[in-house]
Amino acid sequence: MTKFSDFALSATLQNALKSEGYEDPTPIQAQAIPLALEGRDILGIAQTGTGKTAAFSLPSLHRLADKKLGTGRNQCRMLVLAPTRELAKQIADSMVNYGRGTGLYVTTAFGGVPINRQKRALAKGVDVLVATPGRLLDLYDQKSLDLSMVEILVLDEADQMLDLGFMQPLKRIVKLLPYKRQSLFFSATMPKSIAELSQQFLRDPQKVSVAPQATTAEKVEQRGMFVRSEDKPKILASLLRSEDPDRVLVFMRTKHGCDRLIKSLDHAGIDAVAIHGNKSQPQREKALNAFRKGGVSVLVATDIAARGIDVSGVSHVFNYELPNVPEQYVHRIGRTARADASGIAIALVGPEERQWLRDIERTIKMKLDIEPLPKGFDKPEIEELPPPQMGGQRQQRFKPRAAGGGKGAGQPRGERKAGGGKPHRGKSTGGAGGGGNRRSANRGSGGGGRPQG
Ligand code: AMP
């Protein structure tokens, strides 16, 4: 078995790994670290929770510290692009921890916080900049960022970047970077659009992979329930009581849905917090901290806000509203059953969502176990869907009453834009935000009690 000592990582980094309590490399680390140390470009297929942050951070920090170059005004030597504020912050915190003692500076740039602080942090030049694409381009356009000296580029969660509409910003960013650089590209799934994007970023990449495309986390017990949309809040409350979960993530498609659900859980006497793009950055951090530290055991989130977030000990994932992109289901349920734990994923499938369930089951190549409803709830009035037709036409037949939906009826396609659609800029959406503080990996940041999986 590969050991960290097998890699040509500096003693400083090896020591930092010991302080993190990492004993052996994870499979993605075992594959990626030696290649990245050689300076190769990497195309990595891995989900969060596999240890990919360290897989790209350790070799990069080693290479940056090994060839200590100064940085000019507004320059950075390594650029890490992430889709959301939370993920960018999490990556930066990890890099500060891993790079303790190297003397390298790590900073962040994302929306939702004043840009001037970030400009000041960048002014003297930094070693590592972890950023979301929207704020990065804002800084560039305001002449506060010079990308001409980037030696290493990391693109994390590429598939999520494209879901968020970041294709054009990414294409623009790549043109601002030097041709001669190392690029490390990570995605949980590899649909055609991502493979094409990767070709623009990478040169002769080495492929490393820890999970085949869209494999459902094997350790997750997956169940479903056919429910009336209007019953969802009460059914969730009932399941939260009967399942007695440790820590629960509830996924919604829309920000407004999150807020509505928090209210109805509150009525049912269940304490829950929400993170989504309409929340301010301090609110998002507060909610996430309460959830991480165990003060609140139910976190209601949109995909965007929850993406890439590493919280250990999530026992249940509820798909309160099914995602209309099947791969998203895989990401969602991957939030549980991390680090050798097992987990349960329960989908509450409204009549309007049955076709999506079918798409999901086709993607994960298995059927969910459909369970009976809790006592006191009626079955939805929906006929069985006809068998799928060739040509992919969507079919759904409702009996008249079910078609109107109820208060809680999901509004499948239309509202998707609320969380997806455009690239995120500023504070109104879930994309970017947070501190722009210049932090020294040398001094360390304490990492804020980041759980270890
Ligand atoms: P990531 O996929 O980068 O979000 O990492 C998931 C979790 O695994 C984080 O909590 C890391 O601290 C932890 N982790 C990463 N590498 C290792 C390792 N080699 N040994 C133990 N834990 C690790």
C-alpha cells in the first residue's frame, strides 16, 4: 500500500499531514500526488469526500515552496477555481493547514463580501488564490489581479461550474493564463461538455479516477416514497421523528422552498437551519457552523450552497425535491456515507417528479426501494407511468386532482433558474462570497475545527 512517505513531499508537508492526523493517502491522493509532483496535467474524476483537496494541494504546495519565486503586484502563482463560496473557503482553509511552515500565502476571492479587502490582500502578490469565477473576473476587470504569472491552475468541481453557467467565464479566464503552466482538473462526473472543457484547460493529461462516472455511493441505502406534494412537509417531519437521524441534510431545488420548509419544520417543533444563495455570507457561515458543530441537526440546502461541503457524520440525506439533473442526485446522496460510515438517502417523490426519478434510476442503474407512506397519509392520485418510449418523449399522466398540485407542489422546471442559470456575482446568489483576508500558511489558520473524514 502507498504511504505518504513514498512521495517526494517535503518534510514540512509530511509534518503537516501528521498534524492533520492523516496516516495513509486516499486512493485519489495515491494516484494524483506522484503525477502532479512531476508537473503533469491531471484529469481527475472524484467526488468530494475522496480527499481530492489534499490530492491537488500537497504536490502544488511542494512545487511552489521548492521553487520560491517572488510575486509581483496583484499576482498569484497558483489559482484554484471553485464553484461556491463555501467550497472556496474550505479549500483555502485546508491549504493553509497543509502548507503550515512553508511560508506560502493563501488568500480567497469571492463575492458577498467587500471587494476592497480582497484587492488589498492581492496587492502585494500571493502564492495561492482560491476564487470563484465571477469575483475573480471582477477583480481582473478592475485591474486588481494579474494572472500572467500563474504556474498552477486547479479547476475543482468542474461539472458544478458548468451547471452554474460558468462556461463562458471559465473560457475567458483560461485565456488570461500563461500557456506554460500545470493544470489540474477535477470533476465528479465526466459528461461530454466537461470532457470538452477539460481539453481547453489541459495538455496531455494523466487521467486519475476513483469512482466511475455517476456511480451511486455504494454504502448509501437508498429509499423512495411516492407522496402527494402537499404532504411533503408533514411527511418529512414524521420521518425526522421516526428515523431518529444524527445529522440530516435536506435538499431543495429552490431558495424559496428552503425558507418555506424551515417555517413548516419550525411549526412541527423541529429546529433546522438553511443555506442558500439568498442568505448573506455571515448567515451561511453561521448556519453551517451550527450544523457542523451539532447545535442543529437538520440543514436545509439548495444544491449550489451545499456543493462540496465537507461535513462528517451526516446520517440521512432527504431529497425533499428531486433534482432535475440526474447527476445531482449522485452528488447529493454522496453527502452521507462518507469516510467508511454508512448512510441513508430518502427521496420524497411527488407526482410531478416521477419522470425525474426514472431519469435518476437510469443514471444510477438501479431502482430505489419504494416504501409505504407513514401512517395517516394518503397515496397520491397518479396512474403508473407508461413504459419509457424510444425517442425520449416525457410522459406523465395525472388524474385531474393531482395535476393542480398543492401548496407544497414542486414547480419542477420553471424555478430551476433560481439556483442555476447565471454565473454568480455579488451577494444575491449562491456563487461567491467571503473573506479576502491574506493568510499565511506559515502561521496557520487553525482551520476552524474542520471535521476529518
Ligand atoms: P475532500 O474530498 O478533499 O473534501 O476531503 C474529505 C475529507 O477527508 C476531509 O475532511 C479531509 O480532511 C479528509 N482527508 C483527506 N485526505 C485524508 C487522508 N489521507 N487521511 C484521512 N483523512 C483525509
